[in-house]
Amino acid sequence: MTDYTDNDYALALGKEVAIADVDKELHLLWEEDKASTNASLVNLAVYSERNGAIIKNSEYVQIITREHACRALLIGVDRDNPEASIRAWITAHCHLSHGRKSVCCEQVAFQLTGRSTGRLRNTVFSHLSSDLPLVFWWQGELSSLFSERLYSLIDRFIFDSSEWSNPMEAYACVSEAMQSEQSLLPMDIEWTRSSQIRMAIAGLFDDPMAVNALEHVSDLKVVVHPEHRMAGLQLLAWVIQRTGWKRSSELSLDSDHGDVYYYETAEGSSLVAQVVTDPLSAPVGKMEFIAPGLELRVTRDTGSPYIRQELHAGEHRFERCTPSNSDDSAELVMNQLSRGGNNSLYCAMMPEFLGLLCDSQCY
Amino acid sequence: MKNPFRKDLESRSRPEACTVVIFGATGDLTHRKLIPALYNLQVEGALPAGVKIIGFARRDKSDQEFRLGLKEVNQKVSRSGHDDSIWEDYAENIHYHQSEFQDASGYARLSERLDEIDRERGGSGHRLFYIASAPEYFDDILANIKEAGINHNKKGFWSRVIVEKPFGTNLPTAKHLNKVVSKTFRERDTYRIDHYLGKETAQNIMVLRFANAIFEPLWNNRCIEQIQITCSENLGMEGGRGGYYDSSGAMRDMVQNHLLQLLSLVAMEPPTDLSADGVRDEKVKVLRSLRQWDTPELVAENVVRAQYVAGHVDGENVVGYRDEDRVDPESMTESYVALRVLVDTWRWSGVPFYVRMGKQLPKKATEISIHFKEPPTVLFNALSGGVPGGNVLVMRIQPDEGISLRMVSKIPGSSLRMEPVKMDFHYATSFGKGSPEAYERLLLDSMAGDATLFARRDEVEEAWKFIDHIHHAWHQSKETPVMSEYVAGTWGPKEADDLLGENGHKWRRL
């Protein structure tokens, strides 16, 4: 574990201030610089229990505020530390808007130690910008701090299911929170990782030949990096939910072929669907549909900024590059914030996905 | 069978893959707007897979030469920059088709080429014809499209046409063009493009009005004193535009289409739904309700026209309008127009809409300002200075898109003094990501069959009807209203200030 010095915190997080003086010091920050515009459309809280995460998260906020003006609250929590304490730093992230005026977003960083449930709500959240929605980005495993007292304040809850060691348990917590707070909107970064793949697949199935072959698909294959198996299962769940294909027998797990599922299309054709993990793959490396006389494929090489769409049906061949999702968490969060909406596609896919996840974990 | 993967993927109508045929493919519009717009859609992954582009023009070129010319311009103007890997894939689907616009055999060859592309697709495909040529070729192009039989498509596949402005030069020519178009394409397949409607802030007018509860109750003659729509340009006739402009003028070039479209969005009643016809039904009602300035006297009372004389703009000396390149030295074409428009509806009775457009004004700006009535000031009558002006809601269309609201506030201190203050929302500040170009949105909409942001036949004709009365008074009446002058770099002629002064109003200072 890296030990961060006060200097590291100050360099990344700005000026350390007394908790009681946060608002006063923020005002002073603006008085010092009359040339800048303070902007915020949302409150963005970034929560992590990892050592030193708020330093990295300040860099993330610097990236996110390029496109999404927000009041940022960075929250670092060390729950294992027996001593209860809280420290705060303030700074502003500024960007030139269209090469002209400087647009700045305030950031308040809190480092809490010890038991912190009450202080998180009472101290940290008293610094939200009023009337603006709260987007809460929870990093890592869900802990006992994710409770009704916390999620009742949240409008959009961002998490990354690829970081969870027990996804079933964690999804159950999120589901419970959604049932309790109807307005809570879940946003899974793992789902966003595949958004351009989904766009590319949907684009290929605009082709009349492809869509007509859909009911005759015999093989469906998704290749993902081992750390992003959730993304693979989500993609499969999305396809199943959209096509209405029915499971025809139980899952079989094969170390060489990953998770294998058997389905029947509405026209009664049988198909095999595989979610394969490959350590050399991009987070989501490939999605492929094979039908008699037709191959449809979307691929992304590791680290590539592009995905490749391919459709081969006899003489009819189509290939092109389209942009891929970034692998960077901040960019993925930006992508989520840009999309807005009620994430209906994700919510619609979830029951199928949880079924696949349960099968693969229970097998 | 429908593509099941599109559902809920995007919150917009789904664009469908098609072959886009651009007539006038060697022109500026194609190079600077259409091809970069389609390229940017490809960059964002929004362009449907399988879109093919055929450039139709007179000059002799190979596909490669055509692509190279497009690439050179795209590198300079593309909003998202230029990426060679994406361009190479994109450019593979761009082809050139050489033909005179009047040559029927060229369209027969085009038909064969479209069939060939359909065969490569494994069946049939949709077709989108974009007429971006000079207006004098519209008739020939449409007639030849019909003659070649490519205006109709096979069952289940559409053929649509996008027609660029100017959509006629007066009511008879607009009616003629509508007739020619309607002989070739059905109205529902006809998309008359007005790129102002594709701008983010123009689309936001409806959102501002109907998604916020606080504005609509005030949006009427009880609370609104006057409305101003301004389009100012700090350019003259650069780049050889004088020839076209001198035959058109500010009224026909900007007011008939863009500014009356903005006016109708501001003045319309809430539509029953957001369908294309739902919105356009309400817009056309506004245009039908415009009080007609149908005598030279009424035109003289309500419309000011002017030409600029030599002056300074942005620190540079500029010549007068009549001394511009390709402009008739005795021209009677207006480079500036200001008009008082009255919308005779229950909601707007008695509220003047002031519309102005001018060249060689101090800066480039298009905006709509809603000037609210002043409140009863009985409480503050005794104060020196009184209450400084009413509330003004400003929708900035370009540049620096955004919305501001002026209100009155107390100046801090022991005495009661008031000053106007401004609440300001800037798109660029709040949403760092740049807005898409208007053409991107409009091209996608036409591929998706969503005509909401395109002008309908009756809208175009109603707008011309209003404009034609004014033009008739200017050019064909015995006592033509005067042509005023303004110094380049100023905000227009004194007569335009007087037009508002009669009602105790002033132009908003931009």
C-alpha cells in the first residue's frame, strides 16, 4: 500500500481547509479570479475506500469537467482506521471554453477515517449544490455504507460491476436500493463499455440480409477479457432480451469455451451462444453471429480506438471502422453522463442478465 | 422483419441505410457541409451501416479525384477533426457520377447504378436525393428523376428528396416548384431544408416553452410587451456572393425562411404531439395569422429597407453595398431589413414582433428576445431612477448559444436602488461537448423519415405570401417606399429605430 504524504494530497487536491470553512474558502477562491466562470449542472460525488483513490479521482474529475460542468465531491474513506477523522481540500478544475472564456468547476475533497456513515451524510452532503441532481460514482466493492440513508439522496448511481468479487450479492444490493428508491437510476460502467459494440451490432442488423438471417443464427460468440465477463453476459442478455430467443437446455461450462448456452429462435432453429474469456482480448473484443450463408462480426483489438464492423453474405460484403468506447473509467463516466435518459435498455436487460449470472455462478 | 437491436438504443427516430445522391456534388455546400456532416455522423457511429453516397455533377472526375477533393476540404472543416482510418472506410462508399443536369441519359445511368448498389446489398435499398445544385436546375433534376423512374422505389423501400433553399423566389415560383416536386415525390417524402431548424438552440425553443412550467403561463399578450428577432452579420458580399445576393436580398435570403421559421416556433400554440405534422400544423397557423402588409402605405409604415454605405467593420474599411463585387451600381436590393410583424391570434393580439436582418452590422449574432411588460411600479415610484426596465428573456441562436434572463435586483447598500442583472446560461459552458452541425441532425432525420425540422409546402407558401406583398410594394408599386442607408459597422438605419420608437420600444443592444 502506498503511503501518501500531505504534499501529495495538496498537489492533487488543492488547498486544505477546515471543514467548517469549506463554503467560505470556496467563495474566496472565486473572488481571487474574476476571469473565470463557475459552472455546474450536477453534483458529482466520487466515492472510494481505496487508499489514495481521491488523488486519482481528482484527475478523473479534471477530465470529466471538460464536458460536464459539475460540483465535484471526492470522498475517500478508510474504514479500517480506528481513529475517526475528516479532512477537506478545495480546488477548481478550469478549461478554456471554445478557446475563449475559462470555465471552472469546484471540487471539494474529503478524506474520512474510522466509522463514517453519519459524517458522510451530515458533513459531506451538506456541501452539495442545491437543486442540482446528485450523481454518485461508487468505486469498488459495495460496503455497508451503501445503505438507505445514502441512496435516498442519490439520483444516478454509477458503479462498475467488473470490480465486484461477488456480483450476485452486489446486484441484489442495487436492486434492493432501486426498489426502495424508485427514482434511483443505476448506471453500470461495465454496460457502458459495450455501448459502441451494441451500436455497431444494431447498425449491421439494419442490413435487410442480416436482419432476415437473425432467426437462423446457429452460433453466437462473445469474446471478452477475463476481467470483463460481466460485459459479455450483459451483451448476451441484451441479444436474448431483444430477440426473445428461448433457452433450450441448461448451461454447460467448459474451460476451453467459456460459458455455453443453448437457445431456440422463434422459428425453432437451435443455436449455441458462448461467452468466452481471453486474457489477450480488449475488454469487449468480439461479438459474432453466424447463420447459414452469413457472418456478422464486430471486433476490437486491445487498446484500439476503433471497432471493426464486418458483414459477409456471399457477394455482399460490408466492412467499416467506427469509434470504440474508451477503456478509461473517466471517459466511460463522461459517456454515461452524456447519454442521460432513464437507462431503460439496461433495466430491460437486467432480468435476463441476472438469470445468466445466477446460472453461471450456481453451476 | 424489423431490426430488434435498435429499440431503446437511441432516443430518436432510427435512420435507415440508404444511397444518398447529391446533385451539385462539386459545389461548396457538398464539400463544406454535406460530406463533413456525413463524415461526423460516421465518426460518432450514428451513420447507418451501408450508406452509399453518389455525387452527381457536370464536371468530369473519377471517384478518386472526387474523394480527394472532398478529403482536402474535410480536413479543414470537419467539426470532429479528420481521421484517415475513418475517412478511408467512409470514402470507399463515395462515388462520382458525371452528367449534365438536363441529360436524361445521365439519369438512366444513375438508375442502373442505384440498381447495382441494391444488388450488391442483396436486394433493394432506400434512396435519398439531395438537390444541392443552383436553383435554376431544380426543375430539370426533378423532371429527370421522374423520367428515369427512380422517384419510386420497390415495395417496403422509400425514395425521398431534400430540397435546398431558395425554395422559390416568390409565391408563384414556390408554387411552381412545389408542383414540380409533387409530380415527382409525395409530400411526405419531400424534405425542404432550413438549416436554422437544425440548430440546437432553435430546437430548444420548444423545450424551453413546453418543458418548463414557468414560461408558458406568461407567453401571451397579457405579459409580453414585444418580441425581437435579430440576425446580424458582420460580413458583406465576400467570396463572390454579390451576384446571388443582389438578386435575392435580405428579405428573401433570410427573413422568408429562417427568421419566419423562428418566429413561428416562438409564437405557435402547443402542438398536440411532437410528430412532424403536429408541430408543422401549429407553425403554419402562425404564418396564416400574420397580418398582411398588402399596400405600399402599410409596407412603408411597417417595413424598413436599407443598404450599407462605406464604413468600418471589425476595424477594417469596407465599401458600400452598391460598390461590392458583382452588385449592380444602381441596385435596389436591400442589405438590411427591419419589419414590424403582427400575429393576429388571441394569444398575440397587440404584441409586435420586430424582425431585423442586416449585412455589415457590428457583429455576427442571431437571437430572439422576449420583452416582458413592466410590473406596476407603484411601490417604487418615489425612488429616484424608478425601476430600470422590464424582464427580458433572450434565446441566443448563434454564436454563443444559450439563454439569459434579465431581472431587476436591489443594489447592496443601505438605500433602495435597483439595477438590472442577468442570469445567463451558455451551452458551451454547461455542456462542454460541442453541438452537432445542423446538417448532421437534418440528414439523420431525413434518413429516419422525421420531417419535424423541415418546412412543409403550406408553410413555404404562406411565408412567401407575406413576403410577396412587401416585395410588390418595393418593386412594382407607383410610390415605392424609400431605400434607406446605414453606415457599415453600425446597427442599421435611423428609420429602423423610428419603427420601434413609434411604439415606445427600442432595439435590444446586442
